[in-house]
Amino acid sequence: MAPNPPPILSPYVAVAIRNQFGSPVYVYDESTIVSRCQKVMAMPNAFGLDVRYAMKANSNRAILQLIAGQGLGIDASSLNEARRAMLAGIAPNRIMLTTQEVPIGQDRRDLEGFMAEGLIYNVCSLRQLSLLAQGNADASRISVRVNPGVGAGETSTRNTGDHYSSFGIHQNELPRVLEEVRAHRMVIEQVHTHIGSGGDPELWRGNIDRVLEMIERLFPEATVMNLGGGFREARMPDEVAANIQELGAYAERRCREFAERTGRRLKVAVEPGTYIVANAGHVVATVLDKKWSGPEGFEFLILDAGMETNTRPLLYGSRHPFTVISAEGQLLSSEFDPAVSTQAGRVVAGRCCESGDCQTLDEAHEVAPRCMADPAIGDIVVIGGTGAYCASMSLGGYNSHGQAPEVLLRTDGSLLCIRRRQTLEQLTVNELPLSPSGN
Ligand SMILES: Cc1ncc(COP(=O)(O)O)c(C=O)c1O
């Protein structure tokens, strides 16, 4: 049994959700999101803490409003994400923009307008910096994202801090940054790194030391050390989550030592996405079919939710827990229940015409069966740990499957639809016919 099992969707609630909203459907547990927000806001710190939710993890309007209501700001990864946060009622001065985009034209004018209203621009390339220097923005409060050369992620594609990664300005190029900043009277208020998602907490601690050293040596005006997101989450019983209180305590101690040595009282900023929403989310799916691939092969369950609903296994070989529930609501197996070890290994596939449409893949993209009960057609499989980078990263439209709806399980037990199921009309609304007659 995991020391701290993530919240499980009760069979009764799973059945009620499917009855009301159909299948497949994403469900988010409000109380888990709120308690995660409160835990991050309570991280130990020496001279202040800014928490911005990395909205790329789950950008649904109601989720943004819920999280902003807990006092978190927003980390946006594109201008459209920043605009989307504003559409949710979040003011520009609660948003920081960290993007690979290079906004020009109207986008640049919008960015400059948002900066005038308090949005913090986290400059991620030398080109972004020189465009800022040439433009009309108030650059007296900017941030710079540094690629520190050392990263950490749950897989290599989730590592954003080493030489395989194009994120940020490499530390060796910082002298050029400082030259440009001096020449244009810009002020670097924050020094930002995000070394990856789900990596080793030890490397996260090492990053704190590295950034402090960099700030002391190169950034005399910086007042904020921004450590990005990336707290490791445990979705599976054998995974261990990062201890964020312990990480906060380490940052607090190092900031106090820094202050004693330099007289500078640095604030810390963090940008968790996964930690806030991953284990609050579940996909409720239905068993459509069962197949067998021969004596050397596997027992397959075909669900109505696959790579278009949860792309993470195909992208990263990531594992998500399965709960099997009968159509009447009886719990048949759970990855968090030791009795499951007596069950046979099965492969969980989706319904897309794509051999990678499989929820049970390992990092090498090999099919990796998992132990679970043998459900009947029409039974329910709940895919856990799907609150982050699932709905927001879904492969919209592949095989013309519409996006599944999203439902919030409120703290009082009620169910609120926060995104409707996408219809075929919505899927094709921007397509134009070959001939003007429309046929
Ligand atoms: C700049 C930045 N901040 C925060 C995050 C959030 O990371 P996580 O969801 O692992 O907490 C990411 C993820 O890619 C990121 O690139």
C-alpha cells in the first residue's frame, strides 16, 4: 500500500458521473485541488513566497478560478494562455508569461499592454530580450529564464534544464544578457529556472544552490529567485512524491544564509502545475470490447478513452492507476488494493486507429500489461492521476473523437459540468467546403 495513496474516486460516484455525463469524462476533485493549493501556499520561506499555478497543466476556466480563489497567481506559457487567464477574470498583475513564442505585431503590442498592467515577462531567449529592448514596454521589472545546464525530469523529455533542452538562455550567454540590460536600462527582478517535471528532489535542491550563486555573482538587482515547477508527484502506489515542506525548508535556510552574507533578502517563487491538479483528476471510461493477441500476446481491454483523452503514456511512458468498477458500482480491482496482485495482467487500449493508443506503455513504448480484474463489457475503468497534462494536452480531433467533458466534484459532493462534450459540429466548424455550393 502506498504511504499516502492519492484520492480514489468512489465506485458510487464514478457510476453517478457516467450516468449523468456519459463516457468518457474527466472528473476533478475540488477538495484535493484546494488542499494542494493550501499546502504550497504554506511552504516554508524566509522572505516571502509567490506561488503561480502552471496553467498548462489544466487550463479549464473553472479550475483557474478555483485556484486563483486560493490566492495563487498564474504561470502562462503562451500569450493565449495569459489571455485565457484574463478571460477567467485573473488580472494581468497576477500573471507571469514564460514562453517559447516571440511575440511580434499585434501580439507584441498586447504583451506590452499587459506588462503595463503588471504582467511579468520572463524573457527566455536573446531574441526576446532584444525585441523587448527595442520596443515600448516598461522593462523595469523583468525576469530572465536561465538554462542552468543541469536538469531533472521523470523522463528525458520532461527534463528542461540540460543541454537537450531549448528552454531559457544558457548560463554561458548571460554576459550578453547583462550587456543588453545595461545598455537599455532594463532591470532583472527575477532569475528563473525550471529544470524539469517530476525529477529528483535532490537535483531540485541542487538547483537552489546554483541559482543563488548565479544571483550573487551576476544579478545585483534581482529580488526574486524563481524555481519554476516540477515537484515530483506519486500517481502510482510505488512512486514517491517530493516533500515540498522539506524543499521549502531547504530554500528558506539557503536564503537566510544568502541574506547574512550579502544583505539581500530574496523572495522565492514557485510554479507548480502537476502538484496542484494531477491527483485530483480521474478519467471515467467504459469497456467497449475485449480482445486477445494470441498465445504470445496479451489480453486487451478496449476503452472509449485512449490517447486522445490521456496522451501521457504514449508521450512519456507514464503510468496511471486503474480502478475497475462493475456497471452497478461494485469495486472489482484497484491498484491501491493488495488483492489486485492475484489478478491477471491486461493491456488497456483506446479506440483510435493507432497502435500506440495504449494506456499501458513503458518508457521504451513497449506494451506493459498491468494487473487488474477482468471486467465485463460496459463496466467502468477509472484512470487516475489524470488532472494534469491530460485534458489540456489531449490530441483534439484524432479519429474525429470529440473532447470529453470535464466535471468538478464539489466539496459538498455535487457535480458541476465545467466543459461540455465537444460535438461533431464543433469539431468541424472551421472547415470550408471544396466548392462554394458547399457540397
Ligand atoms: C516554466 C515552467 N514552470 C512550471 C511548470 C510546471 O511543471 P509541473 O507541472 O511539473 O509542476 C513547467 C512545466 O513544463 C514549466 O515549463
